[in-house]
Amino acid sequence: MFVTAVAIGASAATVALLFLVWSYRRRVQALERDLRVIRAELGHAAITDPLTGLYNRRLLTEVGNHQIEHHRRFRLALSLVYIDIDRFKEINDTRGHAVGDRVLLHVAQFINRHTREADYLFRIGGDEFVVLMSCSPDEALRRARELQATFPTTLGDAGMPPNIGLSVGVADVPTNVKDLDAAIKRADARMYEDKRKRSGGQGPLTLALLPFCLAALAAISLSAQSRPLVAPAATAIYARLLPQIERIKIFDHHAHPGFADDPEVDAAPVPPGASPFRLRPDNPDWAAAARALAGVAPKRGDRQSWNRLLDRLGIETSIANRITMSDDLDPARFKWVFYADSFLFPFDNSGLAARNPDQAAFMPMQTKLVQRFRSQAGLTAWPASLGEYLAFVSRTLDDHKRRGAVAMKFEVAYFRSFVFDDPTREQASAIYDRYRAGGVPSAAEYKTFQDFVFRFLVTEGGRLHLPVHIHSSAGAGDYFSVSDVNVLNLETVLRDPRYLSTTFVLIHGGYPFYREAILLASMKNVYLDSSGTDSFFLFPDAFKDVLRTWLTQYPDKITFGSDAFPLDEYIGAERIYWFAVHNARTALAAAVAEMIAAREISESKALSFARAYLHDTAASLYR
Ligand SMILES: [Zn+2]
């Protein structure tokens, strides 16, 4: 009935309109496809800003080139809007980074809500945003002014400082150019002109903000720092032990020191997904970290700045998980651990990449890395037999060891399950022969090959005295399978007597399966590291329970780790280092204080547990 009425009412104009809508949708779909390819090629952390989730400057270049070409082909207008937050620097300086971050997030969400689906929004610098709009410059200017006028009305409800605003500049993007550079410069210059005009006659912001700052400072005070709740019978012991525990120099068993734009920091940068609360801007510990770290910030090309950071935090030695070691890091303080996963991915990985967007970002990077190892070995193709492939793997491991690596790390949990079967060499060899020169293996074939090579790598770890670090917790991204990487699935490898001379470290302590993980540490060659669990999964109060569970069972098999990594170009690895150190020291003092109060251990035993966990156990693995 309804269909008939519509059919009868359809005029030529409606048909034309439907056609337009259809062709427009096809264009958008084509564009989205291209963008997915770009994203997959670049890898996701390289293209998003972790704080706001917006695309970053790097993707602006890629998308810009693509959009110019697209708009030329379809003769559409393209404009660029440059947006800058007024007085952002003063807010950051007077109110601290935590408030600055909240402002950035609010602005990002505001602009995002007020842009259309066909627009592209980027955060290209500290407080600078760019929107690529598919419209004429007049229309773009009208919309930019609308944003500017609406923005102040959103501040009150969001609890933002009252005097912030947006300055805007708009430029036409001609479609006969090859990149956005000139348009960005014009829009930037107009934005400054706009800012200059609008600030005419206003007093300095610091004065305008002062009442707000004072009120907020009073509200935050020093209590805005997370802490463990200690059982009443243990509070005096806690107060006595904490200063002693704070004096113990730390061996940090797992960290990613480096800068956000350094592609060597991580072989599998984490795709965007929901952040745990401890990594969100409204966690009060950001401000505490900023206070504690005032005056120390690692700088490029400055080894001493990294050493000063470790000194401030009481860290003697930190592991640096990196593809290659950085000259910025002093080998006397930082020990290098490299990534070994890519040896599991020598074949055509397009089948694996097609599983989901996370894998689409990860797989090209694994392909690139294993091929990089291959060309470093002087090869242009995979050798003719599995035996020769394994010899290449061994030579590459030897080479890493010679260049100073102390362990190998697996992030394999991000790529596949922990169920490692025990295939024969003949099975793996047949698959290698079939796919070494091309062709996409089935999921089952690839798994069989990987199961064999993983076990080979584990054996090599024993031969070379390179402990095997395995990411063993839940992970980030939207498609990380927590059930696939339940740490108990590793039992068939960890309890295999063939690998007794290999040292295993379960990085992140199996979280959330930390109760299960500690049972695996009954093996003499298996250790747990607490990184991540202490730095962003849990606050000290919950982490205290993790430590108490572990200390009660295998106190000599657990090690501290921070998982410090750079969040973006403003929030560097130093803050996560602080989260972990603050969390671990306070939670540790609380856990052992409660154990003493419960008459489980003596005070001197508590301190020996603390030294083992914070330093001695990890240090003993790398002598
Ligand atoms: Zn890590």
C-alpha cells in the first residue's frame, strides 16, 4: 500500500534526487574504503591523537592529498578551517596539564559534534585543530563563525574555565595544488588575525582566570592523589614502612621510553579503543604526577634528561622495549628488549589483516618488520627450506644479542590466541614450502606454522640466554580477545620440560587473571611482572590485593614494571612511569603492612619481599 503510493507519487525530480543521493553515497563509500587503506598502511597509533581520539597531523597530509584529488575529480569545493584555543597556554601553566587536557578534550568533542560526516577533523598540534570541509570558503566561514559563537555557551555545564574561546581562520583549497601546505599557512595566518582582533582591549587572561584557579586549587589540594586504604590494625606499620620502601631503588622490568612520534617505540601500537579510567584526563593522578615531575621532562638528544627522570622516580634501571635501541637512552640505565613476533608472520598476511580493523593496522607493521630483518640479513626472498628460514631467525636473534639486547618480547596476544599446539617439523615445513613464495595460508595452516616457530623461538631464548617476555594481560583496541589469551592457555608451553633452560616473564602479570598467573610462577623458570596492572588497570587500593595474593604464594618470582609509554606529544612516558612507581610503592607498603598485622610475616621479611619485588628479582635475570 505504502510502496504503491510512493511509486505513483515519484516524479522525475525525485528519481533524479534519488540518483544523486545514491551516487553521493557511492562516492563516500569509495572515500571510506581509501581511508581504511591509508589507515591500515600507516598503522593506527601513527594516525590518531590518543588524548582526543582525533586524527593527527600525519593523517592530515595523507587525507589532504586524497581529498584534493577527490574534489578535483568530482569538481567539488574544498575548504580548510584552522581553529586555535584562546588562552590555552595560560590555562596549562596556571592550572596544570590535567585541566589543559580536559579543555582539549572538551574542544575536540565540541567541534566533532558540530561537524558533518563528510568533514575531517584533526588535532595537529597542542591546541590547534583543522577541519577539512567539503564546501565553499564562504560556507566554511559561516560555519566557523557559528562554532565560535556557540562554543562559550558550552563551558559552564562542562565545568570549564570561563574565559576560553576559539579563534578561527578559513582558506579555500584550490584543487590544482598537490598538497594542503599553502592552504594551511593561509588559514593559520587568518586565524592569528582573528585572534588579534578579538583580544583587542581585553586584559591578560591570568587575571580573569584567577578566581577560578584559586577555587579549583583549593578543591584539588594535595589529597587529589590516589592511595591504598590500609586496614586499621596496619596503619602505623604502613606509615613506618612506606619511607623505607620509597628508598629502595627500582628495576623497571617493562617500559617503552621514547617519544610519541618515534616509530621504533612499539611494533604494535595500540588501536584506539576505550581507555581505562586511570588513563583518562579526569583521573586526579595526572595532576599529582605533574607536581611530582615538575622540572624533569625527557628531551630528544639528551641522555641526561632521561637519567634525571629515572633519578627523580628512584629507578635505577629500566627496560626499554623497542624495535631498535635509541641513542637518547644511556645503556648504563636502560636495557634493550626487542620484539620477536614478526618471525611468526613471513607469509602473505592479507588473510589475517582482513579479520578486523585492529589486525588491519597490525599486520602491515609485522610484515614490514620481518622483511626489514630479512633485508638486514642480505636476503631478497625467503630461503628455500624451513631449515634455512630458522637459521635466518637464529642469526637475527644472535645479531640482536650482539647489539646489546637482554631479552625478546612477544606481543603475540594482540595477534592470535595463546593456544600453542605442538606440530611436527614436517607439518611446519610443508606449510613453509607451500607459502614462502606467495599465496595466502588458511587460518589453520598459519597457526600450525606459528605454533612451531614460536616453540623454536622459545628454545632459542634458552640457548642464547635471552629471557622470553610475553604480554599476558587484556590489551587495548576494540578486537582484543581476552578469553583467547587467558594466561592459563600458556601452560602447555610454560610447563613443557623441554624449555626448562628458557626464562619466561609474564608481562602485565596475566591481568585480569592474576590469581591464575601466580600459580604458573611455581615453575622455577617462570616470573611475573606487574606492569600495566599497576600503572593503568588499577589504582593502588586494588593493586594492593594483587600484590598480597602474589606475595603470599611466590614472593621471589614477581617483579615491578611500569609499562611507561608516551601517550602523545604532550603527555610523555614520564607520567606513566610515575603512575606505576607511586602505585607500586604505596600498594606494596600497604600489602606487607597488612601481612605483618595479620601475623603472616615479620617486618624484616616484609622488607626483603619489597627489595625482591622492586629490584633484586628482575636484576638477577640480566646479570
Ligand atoms: Zn608494554
